[in-house]
Amino acid sequence: MSTTSRNSRYAKLALTGVATFVMAISATPATAQRARPGQPITPAEAQVGAENHEAFLAEFGGAMSGPASDYVVGVGQGIAVRSGLATRPDAFRVTLLNSSINNAFAVPGGYVYVTRQLVGLMNNEAELAAVLGHEVGHVAARHSARRQRAATRNQLGGVGIAILSSILLGGNNPLGQQISQGALQGSQLLTLRFSRRQEIEADNLGITYLTGAGYDPRAMSTLLTSLAAQNTLDAQLQGRGDASIPAWASTHPDPAGRVRNAQTQAGTRTGTINRDIFLRRIDGLMYGDDPQQGVIEGSDFIHPTLRLRFTAPQGFYLTNGTRAVSINGQAGQAAMSSGPFDGNLETYVRAVFQSLAGQNQQLAPQSVQRTTVNGIPAMIGTARVPSGQQEVDLRVIAYDFGNRQAYHFQAITPAGQSATFDPLFNSMRRITAQEASQVVPRALDVVTASRTDTVQTLSRRMAFTDAQEARFRVLNGMASTDTVVAGQQYKIVVRAN
């Protein structure tokens, strides 16, 4: 959660992750070769991209700068120009986003985005080109316009549905006054699913761009393997009962068999991967949460700038976004964010309720109660609302941190189970300056294996207290039976200086 979100108008859950790069490769190499490049970017498309760009930056942590960013821009422009959308590489605006979610997307007008977290999961330049080529393929095939039309035909309605969608995904409700209507439409577009046919078409185009640029097309399958392994590891670390892709990562449908199909499509063709160059250029890249947006340590969320800390209840896991922190589990969902505060907690709570209802609905708490949590003045609002054929309990608890600054949780549970989040509500507390100073970011460190190094010796250098070896293997695209090769470079995660 960024410090800038303190000025947002009751921000909903961040959209980070909803357009996560999950692809389905389902065509033969011959089909891929028949794919045609897209028509050039039109003035109208360029305007759409320009109007949405700043909102996307705000939604996904902002743009990064420096050598790693320059490198990503160069690779991205090189692969994007093969789409036929423009004749010059600099016609494409490629952005490395400061986000800890594995994510990539492209929008009309030549705007291409990838997060530092997804780049950190990659192990060579060809994988970077594969990701961006696939996303540019969606734009070249004009899939965004088709998804927009589908969205218009399927608008969600009803107070209960609006609340659920706003808490879980951002839904079809406003993201805040700071985002224009055009930007709102663009943000919603990222939450929509591609059809299987659209995925196939984008995959065909992406493979064409990849091979045409001289990259090894097998990089598509190796990256997909890493993404699948990361998803499985995340499920284990978060205590989810299975490794299925979360709802917010399902915008690219039908992931089953994607690795095998990608390998089939690549066939026996080979090409450049540029592993050493890639690792050298991403050495030192921030990994995981940016302290300026708060950090997740196990079940705790700590924000050194906002000077607050809270703990997710047992059985729930945390996801940090630019505008909010989500708390997810089988028994309910919640989010923590902030809004403008005039010093009146009851007014604040009522405004949060109304913001959750959307533009054309009315919603107010059925009861409000003043309390104190760890010395912080607080107020709880509660309402039972319909959601489809059932009812749910919605609770909002706001905390007065002084100096006209307030933070709040919004939580939804099945009717009668609102106490599920009492431990969460009661865990909110201020942190001291000393506690804040101890929050240090993590970063990638590219090291060369010595003759005495093993998976275990390198894993022990990972800046985590749990699953060190599993994290090391996933980060480096290593199977459970792979061993370290002396003289080869590997990524580890360390505490940044």
C-alpha cells in the first residue's frame, strides 16, 4: 500500500495481479508461421493509451528507472516493433513497473508494461521477449476492443454484487476521483478474461515475434514452467488448500497443458537466450515488497512510512497492492486502505460504506460502535446485505491515527460470521521509529557458483526464514533434481544495503 494512497478517495482493492501473465499455447508451429502482423496503431488507439498511462502507473506502483529499466525498454521495443503496429521501436512505450506481483500487459497505442517481480522470475532475455511478445500480440489482434464490448454487454448490478466485486477485485465501481473515466474503463478492461481463441491468436503472434527476432522459442515454455512453480509455491506458503490460480490471475484462461503445448509449438527450433547478459542487467533489482508500499513478513503487514502494523488471522494470507492490502481466506475477504478524513470517524465509516455501493446505489451501516484498539480511537460499522441468493455481513472499522489521518479495514463474510476478522481488527497498532527503521527491502543478487557450492549452500543465503530451497529453485527455474553447476550464475535474494 503506497503512501500516496492516503489521499485516495476510499480506494478499493488494487488491481495489481488481475492481468497476470498466464498463457495458453495451443497451436502448431505451422499455424504460428501463418499469423499476420497487426495493422498500424491508429490515432484513436494512441489516444486511449495516452489517457490510461498515468492511471496504470498509479495502479501498479509507478515506473522504475535506471539500468534494469533501460534494458527492459530496449528488449520490449525490439520485440514489439515486429508486431507491425509501428515501424520504429521508439513508437512503443515500454514500462518496468514497481510492483511485487508477477504481471505483464499491453494496451492500445503502443504501451507495454511488465513488473519487476515477473522480470525477477525470468532467467534469460528470451523469456522477457516471450512475455512481452505475447502481450503485444493481444494488442495487435485488437482483443482489447472485443473485451470492452463484452464488458458493456455484461455489466454487474445490485448492491450485494457491487460490494463483493469492489472488495475482491475492484469490480465495476469507481477506483477513486483521481482516476478519470477513461482510465477507469481501461482499468476495468484488465480484469476481463481473454477467450481461448484470443489466447491462441496472441500466442501465435508472440511466437512469431520471438522467432523472428532470433530468440529461442522454447523460452515461452520455460517461463510458463517457472510461473506454474511459483504459483504452486505461493499456494503452499499462503496455506491455500490447492495450487489453483487465484481468481485475480485468471484473465488469461485455460492454463492446463500450456507448458506442453508451448514446447510443441517451439518444435526443434533454437535461438538466442542471452542468459548472462540478462542476469547482469537485473542484478540488484528490488525483489518482493517495496517498503514505501509496506511489506509482508509472514502473516504481518508492516508499513514503515505510515508507521502501522497488523496481523492476518490464522488461515488467511496477505497480498499487498498499491492502493490497498487484501486479506484472503476461505472464510471471508478483507482489505485495508485509507481515505480523506475530517476528524469525524462516523462520517468516515459511512462514507466508506457508500463508496462500496457504487455510483447508483445507497448503502449505510445498520449499526456503529466506538471503541479503542491498542490506544487508537476506532469505530466499527456493520451491515447485513443481500448477495445473490444469500446474505453477507459487511464490516468497516476505521482508526484515527491523528493529524487528520485515518485507515480502515473493509471485510465481508457469510452472514453470522463477522467475528472471523476480530483478530485482524484488534491487531492494528502503531510502530515505533526503531521498528520502522528495521524494515529493509530485499533485492536480487547474482552470484557465481563455486566448486564447493550446492543448492543447499546457496539456498541458505536467501533472505527468508522459510522455504529457502524451494524459493531458490523456483527463482532459478530449477527442477527438484537439478544441481548447481560450478561457474554458472544464479540468483539469490538478499537484504538490500
